[in-house]
Amino acid sequence: MIGPSYTPAFIYGGPTRAVTDLCENLAKAGHQVNVYTTDANGPNNLPVKLNKEHIIEGVRVWYHHRWTKDHTHFTPSLLFRVIRNIRKFDAVHLISWWNLVTVPVIFICILRGVRPVLSIHGTLSAYSFEHRKSILKKWFQSVIGKWMLSHAILHVTSEKEAEEVNTVVPNPRLSIIPNFIFFPPPPAIHTKEKKCFQLLFVGRIDAVKNIEFLIDLLNEDWNIPIQLNIMGEGDVDYTTTLHQKSSQNIRITWLGNLDGEAKWKYLVDADLLVLPSRTENFGNVVIEALSQGTPVLISDQVGLKAYVINNQLGWVAKTEIQEWKRLLYIIWSELSERERIQKEAPLRIKADFNEMNLVEKYVDVYQQAANFSK
């Protein structure tokens, strides 16, 4: 496994958690898993020993010092380790695109006759091409990116992400497998109080999450007691701007970054998880909330929208203030529907996201890549 971040760099949110859970479950199933990563942890570096083997939950991890502290994650020592060892492994799994870890490693794989598996994690969405260094991304993708990606098996986590990839990579080799997600057993069923309608957002504080929309929504006039809790962390300047935008609204509470029991308590106690993302290839927190019996309201740009609709586990809508306001009044009034989801969702999630079933799916993709590389 090769990527720019790994546990405990959870400042990067869902992708780092998903990769960590995947590696640990593969190791638990008896596979030898090696991780080459950087010491990236947002604007800071992880306080870990570099270029040394660490055993973390059965996974062998090597951290390397990154030279750049932005999203490029340029790390020469990692690339040298890859060059020396790339042919020693049965399969190579890379994480994300548009960084100076993954892009050079794919080129190394091509030169050494290795077909890698590349988890896209939303990096080929239309939003990604418009969000940061858009002109450079479009030029790179048209000149060489498509050719490089044609040599990989592209792992996506939803049908929505597969559609996005198909628009930028001609005839891609695609594998659709959901993320691994850790969740504790759900609590005993209990009737949630109706004194105040508790909304919860959990995720990175990032423009892609569209938190401004939630603030504008809560700034509307409301005829019901409603509260929004926002959990997460992100860029300090951006987070400060959002705090200022919501500073006069007593309906909004900023929780900061919570983990472990504190995080799960909020997920259990919430009446509704809200995720209005501008784009989201999967949406780990949707599964986390449903595993605890909490229904969800998400934008139509979240990769799990079809799953939510098909299993009747929540609501999906375009991010329009009046539409979300209308839906929230309905959801508030339909206590029996929320209680139905509370009972049914944990069982559905436990069945659909069984760890060993997912391990088998990932191993099958690795075998396809290994057969090419022999």
C-alpha cells in the first residue's frame, strides 16, 4: 500500500481511515501488508521515527519525510524505497491522484512492468478538476494522465465515482468496492427525545463539504426547535471564516475534532446526520451513522445516494435551501419513520459491510493485478 498519509493522520478524514481499516483487515485475514507513506499530518508532520519499520495492528508501516507541506507530499526517500522494492510484492495498491507520491509511483510501476491498483478517492471528480490548480490538472490529464491511468486497475467506491472516472479515462479497468469502515455495535434501541431536533455534521472542515450551506440553512426562520452540531477540523483560516459566519446563531455549535467514544455518542444521540457535500465519492460517515441507527439527509452528489434511497435509510436532495428546509420539517414530524430506520439500519449495514466479504473482493482485484505483473 502506497499513499501520502496513514494512521494516525486522521486530519485528512475518511480516506485515511478507509485505507487504515483496509490494511488492518487484510492483515487480520492473514495477508502480509506493507505500507509506504509519508509523515504528513496537515500543516504538521507526524512525530514518528522515519525510514524504520513500525508494526501497527499487524501492518508493516514505513513513514518517510515529505519535503512539501501542501497536497503534493513530495517525498524522495519513499520513491527510492519504491524503486528498490516494487518487484518484491504480489500487488501494489496506490491511494489517490494529484500528488507527488502516487503519480511518480505509477510511472515507476509502468517502467518495472507492474500493474498497480489505484484507489481514486474522488480525485477525478469534476469538482477536483475545478477546485485547485485546475488548468495544470486538465493539461496533465490530457497530455499524460490518461495514458498513465490506463495502466492501472482503478478502484472506485460507488457507481457515481465510476461514472466520473469514465468521463476522463477512456475504457478504464474499473473495480467497484466500498470502503472498509470501522463501527462499534449499535446501542440498544431507544426512543429519541423530540424536545429539540438534533442535526449532526461530521467530517473535514473543507469547502467540498459545503458547510456554508448548512449555516445558511440554520440562519433561516424556523418554527421547530432545531440544533446543528458540527464535528471536525480543517484549515485554520477557513474554519475561522465559518465560525464568524455562524457566530450569531445560537442554533449552531462547533464541537471541534472528536474521536472514539465521544464521536460515537454524538452519532447515536443525533436525530439526523446531514452531509450536503458538493461532491463525495463515498461518504464514510453515512455508513457510520446508519450503523448506529441514525438516519441521514445527504446531497445528491454523495456517492452513497443510491444505497440510501434503495434501502430507504434516509433522504437525498439537491442542495437548495428551501428543499432542505421542507424536508427537515417532514423528517422532524415523521418520528415513526426515523424509529423504523433506527431499528433496520444497523442490521442492513452489518450485512452489507461485512469485513471478510470485503477482504475477498479486494484480494480478487489484487490477484488480477498480480497475474498481469508476473
